[in-house]
Amino acid sequence: MLRTLLLTLSAWLILGSAPPAKPRQIYPPPGDCKDDRGVDRCQAEQQRRMRDLFGVKPIEAHRDAGDQVRRAFYVDGYGRDLVAIAYVRPKGSDPQLSVHFPSRDDGTRPEPLRAMVPYDLWESLIARSAHFDRRLAPLPPEKPTADGDMILCMHSWVYTVEATDPAQGDDQPATLRRRTEDACDNGLTEAYAIELRRAAVPLLPQCARLDPRQHRNEASLLSTCGMLAGDRLAAADVLNRATPFRHTDDSAELAGLFRHDATVDWNGERNAVPLSAAEFWESKTSGEGGSRFYFEEIEGRSAGEVIVRGTLHRSVAGPEGAPEIDEVARVEQVWIVHLGDFVVRSMNVGPFVRKPRR
């Protein structure tokens, strides 16, 4: 009996000394506007910077001109401004789509992609925008947990959606709505921004030609589509084929992308028997530091010839005790149609130079 009493008392003391249950924390908190780099995308200055980056005018200017607009800005999970998608029905004109790209480091900016918007799609996008600027009621708080668990939402996208509608007679003035939302909120702004990007791709044949499996979502696909030039349908076909160059140096995987007599000129050094072009490429890009190939422009010179331009990045050992040095080289590939498929006919890699640190 005494032993039972002691065990019961011990259990009571242990339970009594346990810390009180803490509510489960959520980070970032609902309503947060910060991107992955900690930039508050709700700030007016950041909104102005973003418009300048994409070269678009303030939504207020569209309102004052009598335009009807549905526009979204997309910031990816690493805090990068990706694209701005605008559906605009200017006063007295037909509705049209514009996909805008951010300005480059040298101050230039790719031309926007443009297309007319069918009437049925336009009416659907207007109807579906009714509540994008509303915030959903928060869910009931979760039950407390013994250890105060934290829910983390990481690398989330951030969306800014703007809308303006012209005046409808004397009793209904022009309206303007705007809302910025983090994807962690799972809210109506994100949902509508997703609808806008999905609707854009089918209106642009060269973008619709890109393999969606190679892109995170439609905004990422549209951003990549901005690289296409010249015969953009041919360029899109090559981009679909060329993707393995971005993530592998395995000659076995790349062999089918080279014509049998393809040449690789590596800053004056060329592949020669017995090394094939794919094996020569692997021998140069593999090893310590590795190399990463980034596409910059895919130009269709004709339906059967496409030029891929980009940069090859690698890290090399610095002086003893110093950090690694980043180097970059210009790359140009010539793709041609051979036996029904695009293949690399030749590739040129320029000299590596030290990459400036930002």
C-alpha cells in the first residue's frame, strides 16, 4: 500500500513539474509580405521599384486613363522578380495580354510578349477577380503542444495583384484594388495570380511549345520563354532538347544530343578521335569545382537551325587560405535538324574570366 502511494505521489510530482503546453507557432505569421530575402514587398518604395524594374506604369495611371486591368507580379521562392503578367483593355481598344520581364544588369530589358485575349477568357478573368483582394478568415488556433512545435513555410512565392475598372456612369466611379500576399497564407490573391499565369501560356504559341515538366510552374515557364528569339517555335523545340546540358555532364546522357561528327572548341582546343564531342565536353566540365551551364538566349535562325547562347560557370581554388574564385566563360551552340531531331553540330567555349563579385 505504501509502495503504491509512493508511486502515485512520484507520478503526480513529475506531471506537476511538466511545463505548460505552448501554442504551436507559425512562421512567417499570416499577412507577412516579406520575400525569401527579407524584403517587405508591401512597402510603397518596393512596389515602385518593382514597376520600374518591369517598365510598367502605375495602376493609377491605367485607372485615370479609363483602362480595365488585371495585373500580377511574381516573386519566386528565392526573392527574385520573375515576370509581370498584365491583361489590359485600354479605353476604346481590344483586351490584350503582355508578359513583362525585369531589366538586365546592363539596363536593357527584353521586349514583352504580347497576344490578343479572346472575349470569353477576358470575361472569365474579370469575373474570377471579384474577391482576390480579400483576406480569408484565419483558421481556429491549433491545439497547444507540449513542446511548442513551430510550423515553417520556406522559400514561398510572393504575389502582388492589381486591378482597375473604369467608371460606369455618374453613380459608379472608377475603382482600384491591390493586394500583396505571401504563398504561405494560401489565400485568394495567390489563387487568382495562379489563374492569370495559367491563362497566359496558351495565348503564346512559342511558350505553349515548351515542355511544362521542365519548369516549376507557368510563371517560371514564361520567364524562360523570354529567352526565345527569331523563329521562336524552333527555339522552343531546341530548349526542350537542350535542358540536360543544364544539370549533367554525363557523356552517356548527352551523346544523343550531338551529331556524330560534332565539334567542341574549348578556347582553341578541339575534340579529336577517339574522344567524341560528348566525351570531350564531359572531360572539360567534370571534376573539382564542376561547371554549370546557364542559357541566356535561344535564337531560331530558321526552322532547322538554332543558336543557343549562354555562360559556363565554375569555381577554382584561390590562393592558400583564400575563398574559391568564380569564373565564367561564354558558350555558343549551333543546333541543326538531323534525322528528324535537333542535335548539336558545333559548340564554342570562350576563355574563362573571373566573375565580378556583387
